[in-house]
Amino acid sequence: MGSLLRALSISRKDIESYYGKPPLITWGLLFPSVLILAVYLKDAAGYLRVAPGIIGMTLLFGNTSMAAIVVTFEKRSGTMRRLLLAPVSTGTIVLGKVSSAAAYGICTSMVLTLAFVGLLGMKITSPLVFALGLLLGAGTFALIGLTASVMVREVFEAMTLMNFFRFPLLFISGVFMPLSDLPAWLKPIAMLSPLTHVVEVLRYGVGGRCYFSSPAVPLLIVCLFFAACWGVSLPAFRRNANR
């Protein structure tokens, strides 16, 4: 319980120091608004086909970007060094950092979701599955952003590193088209993307259907991705957070 409270304190500090600032709040509202407009103008009648993918994309970019910005800034300013000297474990620090980034990503994704529901009539047929998709996706993507950020010293370096995998993922993960429409040779590659499975969970939550026979399949795979990212992020943070 003590470690959890310490992690929550780190998360609250990050939210108050970084995520609660007007520029980030504005960006968190503006980005979903632009996406809604783009989706509606592209296909006013068929937006539901891409709405889960757009929500997943927002989750990916929001979590990876914010985790990278905060960790990289704290490394440069020396705040991270002071935090590492505190009597808390590496796991507690990582949990605190990831929790605040995940909270930001979930909030921006929920803004987009509520706009789809309120303005365009989207229905959430399986709220529990949808919520699990948001939570697991947010945690996984935040861990990816944190891992990338401790490898470099500058924010633009972290963003460049993440863009090497973020943009290709958009075109192989069922964001803009269902997995069933992808070429046969591309489907095995798509299965290696965590975004693919997050989008399929969200798609089931919205429409009650996904590419897999059951939503339990992508949910389990996202859990495995989360565990793998956690296992990678801890040693990476220990080795590089103090550089």
C-alpha cells in the first residue's frame, strides 16, 4: 500500500506540474476536435467504421507523447535525479509516471468518445470491454513512451524515435480500415502491433463485433503486450534514467 501511495503522489505531482497546464489542456481538446471534423467530413454516413481506430490512435499519440515529454524534461532539468535519490523503488517511479501519462491519454480519448456519442450518435454497446480497452491501451502506450524517452536526452529525439514505429502502425493496425480488408500478407504483421488489438477491443465495445471470434482474444493479447512493456521499461529506466 505504501508503494501505491508513493506512485499516486508522483502521478499527482506530474499532473499538477505538467498535464494541468493550459497548453496541454488545449492540445488535449483541440486534437480530438480536429479528428472528429476530419472523420465527419470524410464520410458522414460511415464514420462508425473508423471511429474506434481514431480513438485508439488518439490514445497512442497522447500517451506516448506525454510520457516522453515529461520524462525527457525531468532528465534535463535535474528533477529526475532528485526523484531517483528518494527512498522509492524504480517500479514505484515508473508506475507513477505511467499512471499520469495514461490518465492524460484516457481523458483525451474520452473527450473524443463523448463527442462521437453526443454529436454523431455513436453507441457504446459493451461499456466494460470499451473501458478495459482504454485502460490497457493507455498503460501499454505510456510504457512505450517512457521507455523511448529514457533512451535519449532531448524531446525531439524521443519523438523522432517513436515516430519510426507510430506512423507505420497507423497503416497496419486496422485504424482506417478493418483487418478483414487488409492484404493477406499484411495480416501477420498487423498481429504484431499492440495498436491492432487495442483497436479491436474498442471496435467490439462500440459495435459488438471485432475481427476475432471473441473480444477475450485481443484483450488477452493487450495484457501480454502490457506485461512485456512493463518488463522492458523497468531495466531500461534503471540503466538510463540517470544519464
